[in-house]
Amino acid sequence: MPENQDFSTVVFSPQEASVRAEKKARNLRDVAHRGIEFPLPEVATYPFAPLIPGQLCIVLAQTSNCKTAFLDFWKDEAVKQLARQKRHKEAIFYISVEDTLEEQLFFEISKRTGYPIDEISTGHAENWDAVIECTLELGGIPVYRICNTLDDPENTPELYMTNIVKAIYYACQRDGITPALFIFDYLQAIPLDPTRRGYSASDARRLQIRSDVYEARRLSRMAPVIMACQAKQTLGMGQPETLYIPGIYDGEESSSIAQRTDRMISLWLPAQKLTSKMNTLIDVGNMSYVVRPELLFMKITKQRGRLPAGKVWPLATDFDKNRFQVVTDLNDTKTDFSWKELIRRIE
């Protein structure tokens, strides 16, 4: 047996366990007000309890199934929550290794002005005064963005996990800001970290993702973490093609995604997989729906702490405003007029 190891960190007497339980209970009481609420009230009352410091939530979906859109929606709702609770010294950190700063801000301007992104990005927006005014408004929104920019791509640090964490601490120390929430888009897109060596070529990607999940867990001690995760393109057994929602072990590359997360949400956009069945009635189990471009299914795949999991909600999506709303009656998808009215009501 190895010598000189400190086992006091893994062995606890009844008295030590009691002291730690009291400390944890007091800590939970003290941080409860910092919980980040789920952005859909119908799901929050399931319940999906607010995310508190120390917790990691995975948003799992295949390519082009609304991962980024849902993260952005949650971000916007979290901004409203901070304002409502007068948490003026806190900010949300949005980390993207896919979209540049300019792409993200064009999207923000498009949501607010109604002008298409392609018109803004090519300089053909109808009213540039409105666009400029919107850029000024963005300065008052408490979102720090860690991403690349088109202005100086050659001289920006590569955004692997070690550098992302350094960038977060740099921003906090420079501006005296307290993180309220970290959002990562997305896990598998984070580059290999050169500071972690010794991985064999065949295992490097899997072990890197495992390491990044552990790093996200450590970061969550400052504020809760929401991290998008790519699902396998061929899911595990049991999912019918007409309800192809990723399961708990369908995260690409590493089982640690399932093991280390506190919460997991899975998304599925039927229009992506059932393209040949657009506007077609689908029967699955005890429900039926019509495949529409705006229909998204969301499942609470995992919750620790004896919270419930397994329920699926249909959502209506307004892609222009990037808003989501729970569909209370799937029969609404069967009539064009009713469906358009439902989309119109997403405010």
C-alpha cells in the first residue's frame, strides 16, 4: 500500500460528517438567492429547481438541434432575473468557441431590431440609426463574452479550457465583477489543451473532454455552469425515430458527461431528422404531432438530489426572436393557423 497518503480527506467520523453537513446546509441557505431559474415556468414547476453554485447542467442535442439557440434564450432570461433581483454587481459569462464576437452581436441586434442577420452583417439593414442605437444598448447588458473576434485573430489566445478559466479570472479581477452564471457553447468544440500532456493519440480527445467536464465542475463553485454538449449522431438503443431524443449516455466522446453532471436537458428538432415528413402527422406512443419547422422537443434527462426526470415537453420556437414556449396542446401543430398564432404569441 502506498505510504504517506492523507486519508483524512476521504474518511469522516460521525462527528466530522455532522460538522460538514451543518456547514453545507448553511452554505445552501446563503447561496439560495443566487439560484438561476429555468427559463420556462411550466418546466420550472416540474420541478426543475434553480441552478445554484456547485452545479453543472448539460444541454444535450445533435448537430443543428437548437443547442446554441436554447443557451442564448436561457442567457436572456437570466439577464432579466438579475435585473429583477437587483443583482447589479453580478454578470453572466458566455463562452463560445464557435461564434465570433461579431456574429454573436449581430444576432443580438437582429433579435432586437427585427432585421435579418444577413442584412446587418453585409451592411444593408433598412435603418442603420436603429442598429447603432441597439449597439449602445448592448453596453448595459451584464454579459461578458469570452470568444474570438475578427479584428485581431492572429494575436488572441487560443480558447482551450485552461485559457478560458484564466480569462474569467482576468475579467473578475479587472472589473470587480461576480459571476452569476457560466454558459459554454459547446463542450466538444473546446480545443485540445496543450497544458495537459501525456494522453495517447487514440485517447486524447476522450480524455480531454473528460478533463474539461471536471474543470467545469470546479468552475461551478463560483457560479452554476450550463454547458452545451454534442450528442452522438446515432443514439443508443430505445429511441424511436419519431421521438429521437438523446439519452443520458448519448454525449459524444465520454461517459463522464453523464456521470459528472447534476442536471441534463435533451433537445430534439423533428424537422432535422424527419425532413421527408414535414407537415405530416406522426403517431408515437400515446401522442401525435405534425412535423413543423418550429416544433422542438425537450426532455429533463437527469436531475440529482431526488428531483424528477424523464418528462418530455413540446416547445414552439420563434427563430427570429429566439424565444421558446411550452406547447400545452400538440393538436395546435395540426392546424397552420393555430400554429402560427402560437408562434405569434411568443413574446
